[in-house]
Amino acid sequence: MELQRGRLIDHIQLVVEDLDASRRFYEAVFKVLDIPVESNSPSHFWGDELFISTPDGPEAAGKLTGRHHIAFLAKDRETVDRFYAAGLEGGGKDNGAPGERTKYHPGYYAAFLLDPDGNNIEAVYHGKAQRSADSVRLSFDMPQI
């Protein structure tokens, strides 16, 4: 069996009340992060691994909206600053202006916004780092059960 690895999370779904307001917010912040928003469906859209739907949309099955926290990795401090500005312009609310959060670790530079449904959306830059690979391919045999 062969698996592709490289990210911890495959996808996250947020269930929202006002899809148009959420689309404006996520299109604004995703543009800064170079993440395309896809789908013209009246019940959902997605950007990379984040899937956003109305309560009656695919896979939501009537779930209620709720407060969640998602942190997106930014490539530098300027991107965190632009994410914050774009998010405010896109209808988000301030939940922590761009700045260093040394209580997490030295060099943790982040900004926090509340999306239209109150989800805490963060962009964070941890400082210079070198990735070992874009992804890792694992190949192994599964035991027969």
C-alpha cells in the first residue's frame, strides 16, 4: 500500500450561516496566501483542505455552526500583515492584530481574525525554516486481517 504524507490534516469543514459573507472573507485572506477558492455551488466552496458549507450543504447533514480555530502557515511576516488587512476588508473582525506572540515561542508572528461565523482564523509565521520535502511517499504492506 502506498500513501502520500506531508500534511497532518487532510481537510477541515466549517458549517456557516451566510455562505456569501464567508466567501468574501475567505477569498480575501486566501488571495494573500495564494490559495484559490473553488466551486460556484450555492451550498459550499473550498480552498485547498478547507471545505465551507451551509448547514444543508454536502457532508454537513444539518450540523450547527460553531467556533473553531484554524491556523494557516504564512511564508513571512508581511504575508501575516496582508492576511490581517485583507481579512478585515473581507468582513472579518479583529481577534488579535499582527505581532509576535512570545508566549508561544520566540519568533511566533501571527494575526487572528474572526470570520463571519465567529471562527478564529489565524495566519502564523514561525521564522525561517527549511522543509525537508514537499511531501513524503510511504510505501508498505498492510497485514491481512
